[in-house]
Amino acid sequence: MIQQNVSILAQLQTFLTQISPQDYSRPLPLLQAQPIGRQVRHCLEFYICFLESISKPNALLSYDKRKRDLRLETILEEAQAQVLFLQKQLQKQQIPLVELILESDAPQGKMRLVSSTERELLYLLEHTVHHLAILRLSAQCYFPYIEFAGDFGVAYATQKNEAESNASKSNC
């Protein structure tokens, strides 16, 4: 699961190397006048929150209470540097496969749930893919100079389903 997260961050980094600093921080109507950098900041902060939480004994994991760093939203170079840092952290750390307590501010009130590092790595992966899809749609609308791999922002289950569907069609 760690390598899949490193790979999805590499896809994000490829995107970041293509977008201009001005476009990265430009408010877009499609994103309710928010910059594309807000989507990036959001993803990066979830990884930061996860890594900080598992580095503390008996720590509570709360994505809702994560630190917000607006530099990641507005300064392209900061986001690029953070992606590289997170990839290195994921690769070098021995991520313990332990139980975590996840805290969330749900509509019905604060909730505490049992989770695990493996489950949260899967969540981070799927969460990031979802936001890559938003990045892709936004960039295709406003920044047609950016090129995307076919699987950028496409969920792994969708990729698998499409591959199986195409394979069964070719067997007819």
C-alpha cells in the first residue's frame, strides 16, 4: 500500500511540473473561485496529518483538525517540495501496521472510530485519486496545455473493471 501511495504522489508531482505558478494559484469558477492549489493542499495535508499521527504513541488521527498551510495552496514550489518530502517519508519510514483511533466531526457530532494504518493508507490513496480527478477536470477546462496519463484521476477499481470489460469484449 505504501508504494501505491508513493506512485499516486508521483502522478501529482507530474501534474505540478506542468502547471504554471500563476495558473496554480488562479481562482477558477469551476472550483467556486478557489485555485487548483487548494485541491493539492487538501491532499498533501491529509498525508502530513497521517504521518504526524502515527509518529506519536497512542495518537489520535483527525483529518478535520489537520494543520492548514496556505503556502501549499498558493506557492507551487512549496507543494512540489512537500510532495517529494512525503514520498521520501513514506518510503523511509517503517509504517507500523497498528490500530488507530480516528476522530471525525460528523454531522451528528464528534465520532471516534477504530481504524488501522493499512486502512488509512488505502483511504489516502482513494482520497487522492478522487482529488486528482477534480484536478484533471479543472485543468482540461482551463489549462489545456497540461497533459495527463490515461489513468490520472481514475480509481483503481474503475481501471480494473474497464480492463476486464475490454478483455471480455475481445474474447467475443
